[in-house]
Amino acid sequence: MAYQASVDEAAQVEVMVAQILADLGRVDILVCNAGTASRGQSLVDTDPAELAGLFGTHVLGTAHLCRLLVPRIRQQERGDVVVISSIATRRASANGGPYMMTKAALEAFAQTLALEELQHGIHVNIVAPGLVATDMGDRLVRAVAGLDSAVALDDRSPFGHVCRPEEVADVVAFLCSAQAGYVSGQKIYVDGGGSSF
């Protein structure tokens, strides 16, 4: 089932969560993957509204969802929260500051939540992909490299291809499985061992 809300709008998130709980009764896994890119401006040229929007989507959206759902996830035998960050937090880069800053704040949120929820048996982990062949990845490649799509970089990428969404999803599924029963508070990079972009 699909539900829609703008995660940076607390009221919309509350309505969405209420509907999910009415329909499904419970939540065991929360994956916070809402994201948006910055416009590639320097920090001093970035419109404050853009920075606020990135922070709202990446950090406040996750906080809204966790505030509403983590207390309910505590009631389950096992619970998982996974946040999708980015390799952008690995090192600063010019004209990528607003995106990197808000993803770093998201990671700080997740690391703190992992410590706070350990007593409740909730696993909290971070997945940090590099370039992924998605609409957002395609826009980035067009803006930075003048290529039509992210897959145009396949031959220059680890293992012969740019990361696909399923490869990120597989890592999330692993973190929420019994095989990762003793894994929490961790960050896993999904970039083939070396970002292609």
C-alpha cells in the first residue's frame, strides 16, 4: 500500500501515520529515505530557504516519523530504523555543502537514536550510497558531467555499473533481518568500495 505526505510538514506526517496505523495496526520497520538535492551553489550563495528545505526533508522529516512511530515500534519483539544518508558526508566538497550538512545532521540524529533506543531493542543503522541510477542521480550527472544519465558512467564504476536502487534496498533488507541481529549504530557505505562520481 502507498501513502503520501510531504515529510517536512509535521501535520501531513501525522495524518499519514494515523492512516497507516489504522490500516496495518503496527509498524516494525521504518526506512527514512526521503531526500532532495541542493542546487550546487557555494555556501555563501545558497538561499536560506533552500538550506531550510533540505534540513526539513532530511532531518525534520526523519524526526517527525520517529517521534510518531518509534514509541510504537518499541512494542514489537524487534524493531528497525534505517536512515538513508550519502557518501557526501565522507568528505566536504565545494558547492555541495547544503546537502552534505543536512545529511551529516541526519547521521547525528540516527547515531543518537541508536543509543537511546538500544534499551528498547530497536536497531538503528545508516546506509550511505554513492551515485545511484535514479532520477536524482541522472540530474546530478547531467549538471556536473553533461551526461544523459547515471548509467552512462557504468564502464567507469566499480563492478562495471553505477549502483542500482535494488542494491541499496538489499543492504536495508539485510540490516532489518535476523542475520543482522547484533548490528546497530552502524553506517554502511554502498558505493562499490570507491565512488565513481
